[in-house]
Amino acid sequence: MNIRLANASDAADLVEFNQAMALETEGKRLDSQVLKSGVEAVFQDEKKGFYVVTEADAEIVGGLMVTFEWSDWRNSWFWWIQSVYILPEYRGRSIYRLMYEFVKNKANQEKNVCGFRLYVEKENVNAQKVYEKLGMESSHYLMYEEMI
């Protein structure tokens, strides 16, 4: 397995992963063109975040995105892990753990990251167990949103 920062040539795989993840976890079908533009925007503006991918046998088999949240309380950044997807036939092989370790190592090099956050569907118990096994804890915060 090779874990690396994604580049613009990986965008098509990341679009497919996002479509599959949205359908699998939320039953949503995403607009392909909007999603493609959204993925490409991350590669065009590093302030938006970055992607990490896992390769096996020259094929991308997993990916995630990291975005940034400034914490004035801590005078440093939280990195939000989003859009996590691993091809079904590669699940159970510690791929997420490897990507998370890659992200943590990158954060340690930055010296201004205070923690990691992510959100997970309430019903996605398998993912919750993986995150807990790697040291993450359920937060005392509830998430609210309003779409416009």
C-alpha cells in the first residue's frame, strides 16, 4: 500500500469515491458536474484543504479530504477529515488507519494543528468503531446546519 497526497490527476477517482460514499451512507445521488468542480477546486486552492489517497497495485483504493478550521481558543488549527471512502473489496485492511497516520504525521510537521475532527452518520456504527479504535472520541457537540 502506498499512502500519498493526491494530485489533480486523481480527481476522477475522488469524484467516483464521493458519489459512492454519498449513495452508500446517505442514499444521496450527487450532481456529477458540481462534484467534479468541487473536487477540482481543492487542487486549485490549497486553502480549501487537501486529499490523501491509498494506492494498491497501481490503483487508487481509498481516499479522504482534510479541510481546516481555525480555533481562536487554541490559536491553532483543527483538521477536519471528510469524504472518507475505501473501495468495498479493500475494507478491513487497515487502510483508513494508514491514511489517518499519514494525516497525523503531516499535522505534526506543521506544528500548528491542535486536533482532528470528523463527522459520521449516527447509524454508521462500523465507522464509529474504527475511529474510536484509533483514539478518537465522540464529542459533546451536536452538529446543526441550514442549507441555502
